[in-house]
Amino acid sequence: MPTTETRGAAPQNAPAPAAAVQRPPRMMRAAVLAAPGSPLRIEQLPVPRPGPGELLLKVRACGLCHSDLHVLNGHIAFPTPAVLGHEVSGQIAALGAGLERTGLEVGQPVAAAFLMPCGQCPECDRGRDDLCPNFFQLNRLRGLLYDGASRLARASGETVYQYSMGGLAEYAVLPATSVTPLPADMDQLAAATLGCAAFTAYGAVRRGADLRVGETVAVVATGGVGGYICQVARALGARQVVAVDVADAKLEAALAVGATHAVNSATVDAAQAVGEITGGRGVDVAFEALGRPETWATALSLIRPGGRMVPIGLGAGQQAAAVPINQLVRSSQRIIGSYGALTRQDLATVVDLARRGAIDYRGVVARRLPLEAAQDGYAALAAGEIVGRAVIDMDAAPER
Ligand SMILES: [Zn+2]
Ligand SMILES: [Zn+2]
């Protein structure tokens, strides 16, 4: 729910005061993927240590995201054993060297973005965190941080690779470039969903589409990220937001958070329905949030002449989608890929949108699960059963 503004000496968006934190223990629980296709197993791993410019996060919560599924089932290659989970909130448990004047403090609650810019390459220098080659080449392909090592290992010394920060564990190490303080009045558990789902949605709307006030929007596939795109598009001034999905439950959820219309593309012709809603023209921007050839085709069928299609769903491996050449050429339409957002600029804005109630981040949390139930959560996600986001609550007691 939106928080009411109050006038007073302490601004509402002041960082939360650092709370006392216990010294990190020696060992922690982590959900480990031993090999692609095998179920996640809980293991005891040594608590990692942050290097220079990094911090140790005591993970409060971790959202279960569709892109983890591609790694779990081997459709996107990633080294194993590995700890996945890239959508986290938590409390700073320790700071590495060189972070003295950053304003970050031990005990401070923070949200973290999955896209962890190295902060030192030419792309990072010009603010393009989304293009950081070190993030792609070292972390996304090899499961490492930017000195070429993972912070995770088994007690035997065997390397355990980390997908982003490796958030499905009680503690995680990540570059300080990837976090932003969470105000004290925010829901620390629900804030986990800000670092991938809401962050990606904001990037798609603000950076990818460069949405203008009064434009019309369609969102194809309104799961975790798609639902947030509906919210962000409305918050940034979209006149009409048409949710398009094959699941009525997801459409109802989208209507509840700001979509103005809903179209079930399994039962009606989506292009015809969107044409009727928009007075025959189609939308200015269609977002695609699933990364499948058929949802690309749907999204491309919805945009007006001169319109934009913004895909943000990752495909499985080397998947390709068909594009209607003559439609695109004759109508001067554009396809604009969008990956995450600009971490160091946009994550704080996303947190602020949530704090002000412009996006409902609490309502996105559909299920809370203990770490031991991460495998079940991903199975439910793969089966299309999650309306919104399933979130691992790291403080929840293990199921017996
Ligand atoms: Zn994600
Ligand atoms: Zn970089």
C-alpha cells in the first residue's frame, strides 16, 4: 500500500539506521545445483568473504526468476556446482576494503540488482552498466566475480560457481556497485523482487521503450516481470496498458495492478482485440516478457505503424524468432532489446517508486517459501502456477 507522506525533520526516504548485526557464522545453508537437470540440494558451505569493493550480504529474501530455470534445466550453459538466485534483499554483514566513503554501513538493509557492473570498464565508464563485458564474460558465462574467482566453495575447497551473487544462500558476496539502501519503512522481504523483476521492467519502460506520457502499451506475458511492466508503464504515464496472456489468473492480477485492459490470447485474436481497444491503430509499444517465438509474433502483431517492440524475455539457448520483414520495413517499426537496467542509476529509482507506492511490490509476492522448498518453487514457476513472484524467505524455518 502507498505510504502517506509526512512532514518532519527526518525525510521518509532516509536510509534506515544501521541495526546491530551479529558476526557472520562460519558455515551457511545454500541451495546447490550439482549438475544441470538435477534437483537443488541444501548444503552447508563456508560463509564467503568479500574482496575489495565487495560486500557480504546477509540474505533476507530471494525471488525465484524465470531465467534461473534456463540454467537449472541446462538450456543456458553454466558451470556447476553452482548457487543460483539473483533477486535478493538483505542486510550488509561485512564490507570489503575500499568502501569507507560510499555511505554503505554494516547493518544497513539493501536491495541488490542481478546485473552487477564491474564499475571499471569502458562501458561502465560511460554509464552502460547493462553492457558491462565483465559481468557477461566472468559472471554470466563462468560464474565468477571480477578477479576471476568465485567467492563460494565447498568445505573441501571445490569451487562453487555463483550466478550473479548466488542469492539462494544465507550469505552472498557481491560488488558494492550492485546495491542500494532500502529505507526503513519498506518491506524487506518483498523488496527482493525489486532487483530483477521490477528493475528489468523499469529498464524496459524507461530505457528500452523510452515511454512518453500518453502512449499506449501492450504487455505480452504478464508473470513476474510482465506484471511489473504494467505497473511501471502506468506509473510513467501510459494512457492504456493492455495485458496479454494465456492465463486468466495472470490477467486478473495485471488488471489489479494497473493494466487497463486484458486480452486472453488463447481464446481471442490478440491483434484484433488490441486493434479494437486502440481505435484500430495498435499500441505504441508492445513489451514481450517470455522469450519465445510465439510471444514475439504476438507482440509484433500488436504495434502500430512507427511503433516499438521491446523484448525482455531471455530465450532458451540459441532460440530465434521470426520477424515479418515487410511489416517492419513498410511501417518503420523498431525492435529494441532491453536487458535489466542501469544498476547504478536505476536501482535507487526503482526502490523509490516502490516506497512511494507508485508500484505495488508487496502485492507481487505470491508465495513465501523456506530455502528448502526452492526446488518446489521453481517447479511451480515452470508449470506456470506462480501469479507474480515466489520468494524464498531466508528466515523461514526449514520444513521438517
Ligand atoms: Zn531474473
Ligand atoms: Zn564494467
